[in-house]
Amino acid sequence: MRAFADRHGYTLIELSVSLVASSLLLAGLGSAVVITSRAINPHHTQRSVLECAEASQLLGDELQSAVHVLEQDDSLVEFAVADRNADGIPDRIRYEWKSASGELLRGFGSGGSGAVAAGLNQFLIKPDLRVIPEVLANVVTETSDSTLVSLTSAGNVNSWDTYAQFALAQCPVVTHPATTVSWSVSEVRLAMKRNSWYEWGESITVQLRKAASTGLPTSTVLGTTTVNLSSLSTSWSWQTLTFSGITGLLPSDRVCIVCFGNGFYGNGRIAYATSGFSGVGYAASWSPYTGSWQAQTGASLYFQLRGRHQLLDPATHTVHRSYIAGYELNLAQDDSDDVRRRIRLLNTPESLAAVWRLDFSINPTSGIDADFDDTEDWRSVTGTAYSGTPVDGVLNLSNGQMFETSVTDDFSGLTTVEMKCRGTAYNSSGGGARLQVPFGADDAQQGLLTVTAEKTSAGSQTATVSVAASTGTQTLTTIAGLADAAVDFRIVIDPKADQVAVWINDVYRGRFPVTQPNTTTVQRVQFGASGAAAEFDFLSVRVGRSDS
């Protein structure tokens, strides 16, 4: 008989251990099944990340080629790219996230929009701005009228007789303060007398002319006045001759006082000295025998030259332009991990609220759309269609032909104006090329800048920049005696600081404090020929975003 019978089952301990081992085995098998199923069918989270990545890739690839950004905020960006449909016109692309539906819509041109991603519960696009400062040096202040240079006493007096065929000039040397940006002439005084007898109507003509680099007179006349001999006595006396519009002379510019008669008897006389003077300049003479001006360094007229200096204040003002270097994009779908992408722009366009540009290769009302908003930029002010065509990049306009922007703007951002134009006909009442640009920091009041280039009777150009004042007009700068060629203007307007900086023919004319007196706003740019015929070579107006 056996001590123990054979067992045909498991003890309780063995059963418990086997159950635990089986549970672990089943758990492992379950994990393997989950991993395998995920490998075969991606989880929704992974699909969401993939869809977001594809949308960000599409947006980024198109946005990096932007040449101009039309509109942007946290949930949309609209921009222009080079022509993509072979119509010769840059194309607009718009991406906009609709938070209600979660769709990211893409629009091309003026067509409809289609979804490129759905179910987005997060979308944020922020520009990466590069801010470039520009220092506008110095406010311009003007002195009161004063004597710029003179010779009133030298211990000897000589008489020069005036004839129609001979001319005498004084070539003064003006010493300017170190901070002078420009100067002007308002008055000339000369010692004159007449013979005891003279011809009826006999007179002395006095001109202010620009001087050549030699200091001698040129043919460019800045101003002319006439003294009738009937107003003179037979004794020496000072004659005061006033001039207007001789402003904006550079410190390097010189002027000459030119005198000549209209008769053949020499009955008008001008006093000059032959010694006892220095540092005031010298006389010059012209005769038909030489046919040119000859310096007479041993002589000087008795004269006074009066005017004003425009001085630079040491204070500076800095403006800032924002350029879009790229964008930071962040988007997510449902509860998935968000997708972040940094988009670098190839062209770094300026951040602008509005832009108008004309190089006058075609009629300005013929479909020009510099800001790619599907609206023609310019229209005729009169409403009459303009059918003219520029020639060789120059637009010639008859008096009264004016254009204005088709859409309005509040002009509250930093505004930069560049223009090249000239007057082509003389009008004694004034007139020629004209541009008006509004500016304003808010909707309550607005300023108005006016730029003109007018042809003078002498054939030169006079450039003027002014703004509307509470009463009348505030002239910022006037430059007379410019060559009869297109005048280059560059003007920077900072409406928030009420400051305007002016360059004319690449010469800085200073920065000027201005006002915004208009309670009724003029929200369009205007340009054209006003008062006389004119021509335009180039025009650009750029308005920065006020929040950039």
C-alpha cells in the first residue's frame, strides 16, 4: 500500500500563481494588440498633427514669397505674390481662420475661398517685425531780417554811370552761422544818384542773380526791380530795393547784385569804393567788348544785403519704419499637440496701411493697382475719363488735369512721399505741378500737405512745400532758381508728432513742426496740373501702419 495517492489537480497556491501569470500574459498581449493597431491605423491625434502640419506648410510656402502684405491680424493674413496665372498682374492670396467653424480658408484673387484645414480650435499668426529707425535731424528756426553783409563807409566814393550796354555787379561774400541750413534775401540797398538832366523814362535795373562757382554772375535771375531816375536826387542817397521769393539758398550758394541802365547817356549813377574794404566781396563788370563778366577785385559797391537765416536746432526726432521679416504661426486641431512654424519672407516688405505708386509707364487711370486690392488706384478729379498716354515715362498734363486716389485712408501712420515733377508753363498768378497729401493722428482733425513745382518767367523752377494752418498757409520751405528740370521731392510726415521733414533735389531742407487744423477731413491724395501745365516722372505715397 502506497503512502500517498496520486494527485490529479492543482493546489490553491498553484492556481493563484497561474492566474497571476495568465493576467500578466494577457496584459502584454493586449498592449501588443494596441501598438499594432496604432501602427496600422494612426490615432486621431496623430492625424490632427499631420493635417495641421500640411496646412502650415502650404501657408508658409506661399507667404514666404509675399511682395506686399495687404491685411493682417491674429487670425488672417492677406498678401500679394508675383504673377501666378500668367495674366501679368501680381496675385492676391488670403488665409483666414473662422473660429466658429474651425476652418482655415484660403482665397486666391477675387475668387471664392476653400477650406485647407478643418476642426482647428487654435490659430495664431504674428508678424516678426524689423524696425528700422531714421533720424530726422534738427528743427528749422528762422531768424528775423538782418544785414547779411554790407559796405557803408570806406573813405572814398566813386561814381559808375549806368548804360544799357554795360553792367556792373557786386559779388558779396556772406558769412553764415555754422548751423545754417538755408538762407534768403529780402532787401538790397544801394547808394545812387542821377545827373542833373536825364531822359524821360530813364531807369536803373537791379537784379539778384545766382553766382557761378567763380563768384561771378550767371544768367539765372532770382529777382528784378527797377529804379526810375525821376525818383533819385542829384546827391548820393540810399535806395532800398525789396525782393520776394528768394528763399531756400544753400550755405554754399552765392548771389550777385547786377545793375544796368536803359539809356545811352549814363545819367544814372551808382557809388563804389576802390579802397578801405575787405571781406565783403568785390565788384564785377560786363561789356559788349569782352562778352563776359570780369572781376574787379580792387573795387566794391556801397551796398547792404539783407535777409534771413534758417538754422538747425540741435534736437533730433527719430521715426521708425517696420518691415516684415517673417511670421510666427501656431495652430492646433482639437486636443492635439499644436504645430508651430516660423516663416521667413524672402522680400521683407514694409508694413503698410496704404501705398500708391506711379512710374508713369501707362495712363494712371488704366488699371494701376499698387496695393493689389482689385481697385484702380487713381481716378480723374473731374470725373471725365482721361485718355492721355505718358511718353518715355513722363506724364504731360494741361492746366486743370487732376487725379485723386480712388479709395480713402485716414493717413494716421508714418507717411513717406517721393515725387519727381516740374511746371512746364509760366503763369503770372502761379501754377504748375501740384500734390496734396492729408495727414492725421486721429479722425477728429487732419493736416494737409501741399507740394508745388512752378515755372518762373525766367524759365527756372520754384519748389514749395507748405501745410494748411489755422489761418492761411504755413510755408515750410521755398527754393527758387532751380534748373528747368524735374524737381526731386522726398517728404516724411510723422502725424503723431506733428513733424514734417523735407528733402529737395537730395538736399535736406530741415524738419518743421506743423499743425492739424482741419476739422473736415480730406482723405484722398491729389496730384496734377493746377494753374499751369506740368509733367510728372514719378510719384510714391506710402502710409505705415499706425500700430506697427
